[in-house]
Amino acid sequence: MIAETGRMRWQQTSDYNKRAGVESQMAHWKGVLGEALRSHSDQTQATEVAIDVIVLNRMLDLGGPNSVRVA
């Protein structure tokens, strides 16, 4: 499909950019919190993920840049 329509068109039709963004976030998540969940049951895994999300969001809020648009 890339050869037929070009790379940009392929990225748009295959949602490549969305997938790449998700992969980037998962790599960030794994780098900060580890490769695997520690819990074994579904309920405790869901709780662990919820806590991890809170931790990551707090880290992003604390360490994010304060951007100001100029001109």
C-alpha cells in the first residue's frame, strides 16, 4: 500500500500515528513501572493498573514543562 499511495497516505489510512503514540506510551510505562504486573488475579491487576495510572499522571503533572505560546 505504501508503494501505491505513498507513506503519508498509508499512515493516515492505517492509523499509524495513533498506534505509534500508544507504543511510545507503553514503552514509557514499562520503563518507569517495570515490564510486568506483579498481581495475579484479574481484580488485583486492575487495581494495580489504576494505581500505576495515577502515579504516572502525577509524575507527568509534576515534571511537565510550563509552555507559553509566543506570537
